Amino acid sequence: MEIKKIRFIEPGNLPYRKSIKNLYVYDKYIRTPSTGLLTLTTIVKQYVNDTLMYSESISQILWGDVLDSDIIFIGFFTFAANRAYELAQYIRQNSNAILIFGGLHPTLNHEEACNYCDYVLLGEGDESVLEIIKAIESDNPVAINGIAYKKDDTIIVTPKRNPPKNIDTIPDYNLLYRFQKMVWHNTIWPQVHASRGCPHNCDYCALIHIFGRKVRTRTPENVVKDIRSTIDFYDSKHHRLAKVLWITDDNFFADREWAVSVLKAIIGSEIKYKFTIQARYEIGYDDEMLELLKQAGFIEIAMGIEFLEDEAFENYHKKSTYNDIIGSVKNIQKHGLRVRGLFIVGADNHAKGVGERLANFVIENNICGVLIQSMYFIPGTPVYETHKDKLIHTDWSKCVGNVVHYPENISPYDLQKEIIYASKKIYSLKRLLYALFKKRGIERILFIGEFFWQKSVRADLKKELPYLKKSTQESGLYGSK
């Protein structure tokens, strides 16, 4: 069988549609497309010329172009799993294409995913994506390692494969349908992923089950080349207000020597741009690294704070303490960098008041922005195994910050209200007016954007309150609440 046409699809939990909200609200009908799936599209393009990607983050799917493909790949995270299955059922009803899933959710939940596709690529697909195409051409698609599929009523998993060593592929953004026409939206951020893997063992983290604990890196020269390419694609034909590039590594600083070399390469490149990056609290105690970040053009660090209680850190094997966090935040700010806080609520020790405590911490410590999510549970993670009997449901589309389990010391309904309260206090009208009149430049732009984003998030959270109230009452776990 000769493979002549391949399409990649990224499902959207809320598929793209035209809306005025796309101008100022992220993650409603528009969001940054997947760099990972675009990387696989780029790799496949070198082998099959007629290769293209669609992302429901930025456009509708042109089914007239997709359905006559020989192979269709769909890659997705947990929150988009329901939509992925919906698209898969439509494709199976209207196309003879071989359907292959990949990504975090299908990898960790392949027994479920195999019901909707022909094959699941497990883990990273940089090497296996071409191998399975060639195996299909040879009429022996099950010959390769690292796939799962359903035969009769049995799920078969081929031997595990080693993760790819060469991860230097620079994604070709032109292979994503309508991307060039959409990047003028300030709600879409340039992204570069420079390394994979994390040596830590947090119970709620799913990514180590994809990337592993051994850190693998791209060469500094390759990272700089990718940064240049990404900036050029976003800015050469558009005037963007928020010119900030996000280094999306989950733990960029895990290999310190390499991280230093990348920052020095950025400095030496004389690229004049603003950057943001994710990090653990330890970065706040590394003065040399903080100074290099400042010199390279980084304006903020998105810190995975998660909790504010030592008990929660210990329970979920997050190696940090409250005092560690405080000291880190202060030293980062001392170096002229902003701190963004990534928080999780719904730990076993959380009770009423967790929202106010979180909001007060953010305001008092001048945290510049937040992402607040309730704990959610992806199959394959330790926290799923310990809490699967406490799940309210497995409606993956609700795993976007909503409460999805029965916490120990607070009802699902009350915990959802705590998240809403914290968001509203942090992004109050009073603080918006302060940002408008007192902040300048990118700080003002970011706060305004986040104000409307958080307002949209709260509206969605409120829609779930009646369901969570009913679930709380029916559970009988929280008295008369």
C-alpha cells in the first residue's frame, strides 16, 4: 500500500469559531496550537509530501480535504479526549483512512483510546511516526514497538520503545492550516520546546510518563535557530502587541549546565525579545541563572507553586516547603523578574478558606498572574490510582480546572466556589484599574488580557455549580451541605 496523503488533527475542547472574544480571551474558542503535533507533521512531510495539519484551536477542519487521506493522525490531551473520540467516529463513518491516535491521553489511557482508532502511538512519536507509516505500506503495521491496538476484544501492546534521542526537529508552522493568518491574535503565544524529561516524582504529573525522568536536550544552536524561526513567523507579517515567547519546557533547569549554555547562546545571538519560562522553586536560589535569564530577555518565571501547605507538598511528593517558595519568590523579584503562580486546589488537606488563602498569598507577594486548577486525575498517574474511587465522573471535557472528585475535607461544590472566589479577588475591578493607570507596557497588556480570561474561566466554573451541588448532595459525604 502506497501512502500518498496524510493529515494531522488537533481536537479542540471548544472547537474554533469566529467570535469577538478571540481578540481578548484565551482558551474560549482560540488557543495556541500544539507544537508537539506540528513537530510530527514536519517529520512526516519529509517522507510524504502531501502532509498537512489542522488544529481546532485556530480553525475549522476542511473535511473535503481530510476524509480522502490514507492516514489520519489525531493527537490530544485529556481535556480534548471527548472531542477526539467524536471526530474519530465521524472519520470512521465517512472515510477509509487508517486512524492513529497519539499524545498524552491516548498513551496513558490506551485501553479506552483503542476503542476509537486503529492504532495508538505510545509516548513520543518522533521516530515511531515514520516507522508506522512504513509498516502500513508494508502491510505489517503491528511490527513496530510502542503501539497499542485492539484485536477482537483484546488490547495488544507491543514492546516498549526507548525515547528518541534526536529531538532537534524545528516545526514548520506553514504546515498548519490558517496558522499564518491567525498569529496576529495576541491570545496566541509563540512557543519553543527545548528539552524533555524531569527527574522529579510529583504524584499528579502525567508528563514524566511520556517524557521520562532522564532529561534530553536540544543543542543550544538548534534552540536559538528555533527561536529565530518562531519570532519571524509570528512577527514578520503582523504587528503584535504582546511580543513574548514562551519556552514551554516543564523543567528547563533540570540540566543546569545545558540551561546555562542555552541562555548564553540566546544572549550571544543578540535576539531582542521578551521571554517567559516555567520553573520549580529552586531557580529562585540560583543567582547566576537569574542574572542570565535577565540578560537574555526573560521577563517572568511561571513557577509551579501548586500548594501553600507543607502537608500537601509531602502528601503528593512535591519536594518543596512553604518557606522555600517564599524565599524563591522574593529573590526572583529582587533580580527584576516577575513571578507567575501555577496552583492546584483539592489536595486531601484542603478545606474551606483555601481560596482566600491563595488569593491573599498572590496579592501580598506580588505574584503577577495565576493559573488555578482543581486536582484532576489522568489514568496512569499515582494520584489517579489513589483517588480513582473518589472521582465524580470521567467526563474528560471537564478536566479544565473544574472539581472532578470528592475531596476529603470540603465538598466539590464548595471547592469550586473557592476557586471562583480566589480568581475574582485576584482579578478584581480595583486591581484592573490599578493595572490600567499604574502599570506600563507588557505588564499592563498581560493583566488586561488575564482579567478577561479569568472572567471567562469563572463563567465556565459557575456553569458547573448546579451539577456539583447535586453531586455533593447525592454523595451523602458532607452532611447536609
